[in-house]
Amino acid sequence: MKIAVAAEGTRGDIHPMLAFARRIEARGDEVVFCAPPDFEGDARERGFAFRPIGRDIREYLTAEAGSLHGGALAMARAAGDLFKENVASQFADLCDATSGCDAIVSAGTQIAASSVAEHLGVPHRFVAYDPTLIRSETHSPVFCPRTDLPRWVNRLLWSLQGKLLHLGMGRAVNRERAKLGLPPSRDLYGLLLGSDPILATDERLAPAPSDVEGIPCIGCLHPFEEKPLPEKLEAFLDAGPAPVYIGFGSMTDPDPQRSTRMLLGAIESAGVRAVISAGWAGLGGVALPSHVAVVGPVDHSTLFQRVSVVVHHGGAGTTTMAARAGAPQILVPHVLDQFHWAGRVQRLGLGPAPLVRRRLTADGLAGSLRAVCENEWLAENAAELGRRLREDLALRADPVDVLL
């Protein structure tokens, strides 16, 4: 079989599908990996045929870094602008890239995949990395990051999201569907997920909504495999007590040096060693004390087992990898489903109340770091859940069997 894997979004959207694509190839099937152009190197490094779809995501998020720090409304505006800009290119590029494919698996904000699959007459499956992407009365949509609302309010918000999405993108999407000879759609959110979505989360962390049936849960697609760390980082880890890890993944920053100085202030006040991940925010670029190291992309499976606390943005993959490693967490959500993961971490006893990014201060982060580092119960609880999650991994079926 020839399978098109089409993912749109940040590293957290693309890299799980790279891991899934590797599983497909291991079974002897052919993969065409379709993603934004800035991920071509990641795909080709793994030996996949690559087809670029749409525009560079990192470039766009860097230009919109202020929106990531400006709250839900600012990010919704920026995301809406990107979706509208990308609709025509997604349809055109994906139609071309998937010619001759036997199935399409999509993830992230890839809006064209289900329509292209319908046009080609091949199966389509959407992979959701968070339960709040699934319509349910038990939670609000990701653009309204609340987990404590009554069911009737959640129903209203889902209906409102559908209407707003159609108002903003309906004409553009249906124009592209018409070019493929397809009827118009009045449910763009349903079009994104397709008729048979899959939930890729570890059930102990984030199970499927209780009021929705028939959603298979295949586990987080990130592999948990220990890989060597860079020699310089190994030397830093060996030189003293376990440091804290601080990184915000693919979340960009309008003033990375200012943010780095704020983080250094928190580290000094808390009296800890630290590893700071540069990430898409570009953290670093200032003089560092000897008890702080700045790193690029490294293997989370290995590193998170060597740190005392993981401070991060609340991406699905980072939350899961820290939980599997048995590390306590402090979440600093920026947008969307990150608020859901922050709530899960707190409810499961893996970390304290989250620190919202636009209100993050050195004093606030230092207080959370001290509280977590001194909390033996939290450390024991995180370690126990990590042990159980790793046991679950050994028993899990191959997700390819479920998806294809």
C-alpha cells in the first residue's frame, strides 16, 4: 500500500506522525509524508519521500509571536488568518501529493485531507492528540480553554464554534471542494476530523470523552526510547544535582532575551540548576551562569528521566513524555489544548496550578519551582504514574493496526 501521511502545524503536530510513518514503513508499506516546507529536513532525515504543503509554520508563528502571548482571542484571530491563507494551497498541494495513494492519515490543522480522500475514493483517518478536539458535552472547544463549564454551555460553545468556523472559512473551503466535484460542506469542523477519528493519547493521562462512543484510543505516538544525549549536556547533568528543565517547544516569543532573563531570575531565586531548551522561542542569547545550560532539540525520553521538574508549555507530546519519565511538571500554557493538559496535570497530582504565559513572572515561577522541589508526595506520585505508563507501553497494540 501507498499511504499519505498529511500533518499541518507545529513540531507537536508533525513529529508524532513522523513516528507513525516509520511504523508504516516497518510493515513494508510506502509512505509519502506531506507537511509544511519547514519540516522537509526532518522527514528526509528519516528517509521519507516528502511533499511540501502550504507555507512555513515557524516563519508564520515567529511573525505572530505576540498573538501567542496575547490570549485566546488574539490567537484565534492569527489562526483564522493562517487557515484562510492556507486553504487553497492545502487543497492543491495535497491533491498533487496524494495521487496514487491508497489511504490518507491526517493530523493537526490539515483541513483538506478528508475532502481530497473523498475525491480520490480512498479511506481517511484523522489523528487527534487531545480529547478536547472531539465534540463532547463534557468539555468546551479548544478555542475556549475551560474545563469547568456546565454541559449546556459546552453545547452552546461547540455550536458557536461551528458557526464561526463556517463564517470565516466556509466559502473558501467549499470553493476548493467544488473544484474537485464535491458537494459543499456546512460542517467544517466535522470535515477536519472526518467520519472516523482516532485519539492518540495515553488513556491514564487523557481518556476519550465519556459521552462519545466508538473513538479508538491508540496512545501517544511519540516513542519512549532512551537515546544518547549530547556529550556537553551529559557532562552538565553529571556535574551536580538533577536540574530543572524549562522549555516551551514550538511556542515563539516576541522578546526571547527578555524572557531568558526572566527565567534566569526565577532559577536564581529558586536556587536550582537548570537546562533551558532554546526551542522556537529562541531562548538564550544572554550570558549564562555555570549552573544553567541552553540546549537545542534533544531526546525527551532520556533527558526527562534526569531532571527534577519539567517546566513546559503543555503540548500533548511534552506532557506525555514527562509523565512517562515520572517527572513532576509545571505547566505554562500559551494557547488551545495546552490549558486542558495543564488541568490534567494538576488533577492527576503531577504538578501545581498552571502559570499562564502572558502573566508569567520570575517570582511566580520561582515560587512554583520551590513548591514542587520540596514536595515529596508529588515526586512519588509522578514516579508511580510514570511506571504505570511505561508498563502500558509494553502492552499496547501497534497503532497501524487500528488506523489502517
